[in-house]
Amino acid sequence: MPGTLRARCVQIRSRRICPEGRGCARLLRLSRQPLPVTDQLRVAVGVIRDARNRVLIAQRPRHVHQGGLWEFPGGKLEPGESVEAALARELEEELHLHVRRSAPLLTVRHAYPDRCVELVVREVTEWQGEPYGREEQPIRWVEPERLPDYAFPAANAPIVSAARLPDAYAILDIAAFDADELARRFDRLAERGVTLLQLRAKTLAESEYRRAAACLLERARETSVRVLLNAAPQLATELGAQGVHLAAQRLMTLSQRPLNAPHWVAASCHDAQELRHALNLGVDFAVLAPVLTTSTHPGAVPLGWGRFAELCGAVALPVYALGGLSLDDVHLAREKGGRGVAAVRAFLEGA
């Protein structure tokens, strides 16, 4: 592991995902002071998907660190070894699985009492072989939405969230259209494969927002689209939304996570302070903007991809890039440490 990692590793008191259900998830906490550690490891981790989009997890042996918990397969890097090479080697050794294609997903830095780990996670989408536990470890194919039912090491909590999230996060401005047009656009988004949608309305009165959101949520129940409300958290529970998206101003007024699992909690962030606060609250993911110059906010200073990558690398949190981007930028966002792309117009072009 690079020598600079010691200075960057910070203690995270993460939520432990309960095998008995989702109700006991604990908030992620991030201390501001480095934690003294006796050992440091850099680990290549694979989120392996099959043709049915199920994710492969394995159970750690009882006698090892974090024994008995479930994990995403992988192993530590050898000196001079690339992440891709290490992941391919470890998955062959552990599972008899031959990696053909993978892509960056997330990097997590986490300090346990006895060691600091950097988990460099890649999503494995093409592979060969019939995986089995070559070390007699139990393995299991799990639907992404069932991952929170398993107990993982604390460092895996952001990976569980990332594995459940899509590459693209659509934002529908419900203040811009009448009811019929909103319904048409929602249907078009669903047809295009959107599975995660934020309903945003900065200029809409609360009563009008409630009415429009209720109609779209009713429509969403017939689809696979998960809807987050950019509104007061209690409105999300009242209307039956899958979660809440916190605008930056609302985010910074909160001292604790506003909704418990299984509700999603997301946040809009623009700088390191807001990202750190989002992490401290235990949000599931963040949107970071603006990455590039946008026509809607011409006076805003863009972060640029370099700063975006730096900010993503500083938090153990899935982060979507927003601002001046198209769906063609998903791969670049992933390469820079983001989970994918969030957009308003890119999802509505031609709708």
C-alpha cells in the first residue's frame, strides 16, 4: 500500500448489516483523526455479476480476521501487482473463475482496530468457469436488493450500496411540466431502462410537489423504477417513496440520518465539507456537481475531472458525477472513482 495511505486512513464506525433484516442498520461515522494501526493492506475486490444480475458473495473462514462474515471475493495485492492482475489471480485461486472483463466501481479506505485496509473494487461483468469455493468456503449468488440481509465486514458497507446502484441516476424536474407531460416523460424514462429516479422541484409549492409526486409514485409501482423525493424526508415515508434526496442546504442542517433502511438516503454535494458531512450522516450515496460547465449554471466554477477524482477518493461513498455530462460519460466517471452519472437533460433527450 502507498505510504501516503497511513495519513489518509481515518476511522469509520460503519453500520453493520444485520442478517436478521434491514431494520438494525447503523449509521456510518467518520472521525476526523487518523487511527494508529499495526498493519495495512491493499486489497483487490470483485463485485461479480451473473446473467441474472445476481452478485456472488463468499463467507470468510471462522479463524481469520472478520471470520464468519460474508464478503465480496478478492485478496491482497502482491508487490508491484496491478489491481486487475491481483483480482484475476485471486478469483482464479479462490473460485476457479476466469475474469474476462471488469471495470472500476469504488475505492474504500477503512481502519479496523488492528489494521487499515484499502479496498479497490472492480465490477466483474464477463467471466468464464463454474465458480465454487476452492478453499471450501461457502459461496452464494444473491439478488442485489438482498445484500443488506447478510452480515459483512464494516468496510464492505459502501460496496453493498454501490452493488445495488445503477450506473445512471436520472433527475426529473417536475416543476417544468404539466401532469400529462410528466407521465409521458416518466414512462419514457422507464422504457429506457432507468431504475433510479429523483423527483426535483426547486420552485414548486409543497402542495403541488406532493400532488405531482403522488401521481408519479403510483405510476412507478407498476415498474422497476425506484423513486427518491427531493423534499422533506417525512414526505417520502408518507407517500411511499423508496427514499429521499437531500439538497445541500437541507443536508447541512441535519445531525443524523433522516430515514432508516431500507429507505435510500442520497445527498447533493459540491465540495469536501458537504461530502464529509454526508458521510458522517450515513447517506447511501452522493451526487457531486458541477463536474463540467453547464448552460443552466454558467457562473458556477466546475470541479473538473481531476478534482472530482480527488474528492471521490477521500470518502468511502458511492458518488455520481453531475453537470455538463451525457450518458457517454459513465465510463469516464467510473474511471475517476465515481459510481456513474446523474443527469437531467441527458435522460430526456428525444423524449
